[in-house]
Amino acid sequence: MTTHDMTVWTTPAMTVQEKQGDLRLLVNLPGVGLDDVELTAEQRVLTLQALRADRDNHGFRRELRLPEGHRTKDVTATLKDGVLVVLMPKGERKGSRRIEVKAA
């Protein structure tokens, strides 16, 4: 999935919560299927891309700069009932990776 392949739709509602240094990101993605979400973490940037399954080539891309000290290797993500939940634990961050989004 690339940004060139999609027509942008309004950025979905997003909430960031912090508890004891760990971050929890909630993104409202109605009409988006599990295979239509791509989440990557590189250095201190979390990138989220999604395409809506119910519309041709409508999607969005959002990059979020993470606070210092969050581990990209331990980021997890689940998608259930149109809500993406991304958990980012506090700790030493190293490297970059693609994050598998799982059904909840």
C-alpha cells in the first residue's frame, strides 16, 4: 500500500492515552479491514496507513512522533469493531520494524 494509490479521506478520530509512561493509541477506523491497515515504527516515528474496504481507494496516512524512550520492538496492535488499539510500552527503543495488526 502506498500513499499514491489512495485518495485521502478525513483523518479518523484518534486518542492517545498515557499510563505509567506506556502509551495507548485508539484510532476509529470504521469500514477498514484487517488486511487494509499498515503500521510501521522507525526510530521515533509511528506510521499508520489504512484503506477503507467499502470505498475504492479512500485511505489515509498519519505519522506520529513518539516521545523519547518507547520500545518499537514491543509495539502491539489489534483491530476490533472498527477500533485500532496500539500499545507502546515505555523503555529503551531500538531499530525499526513493521507491526502486525491482529484481530482482537
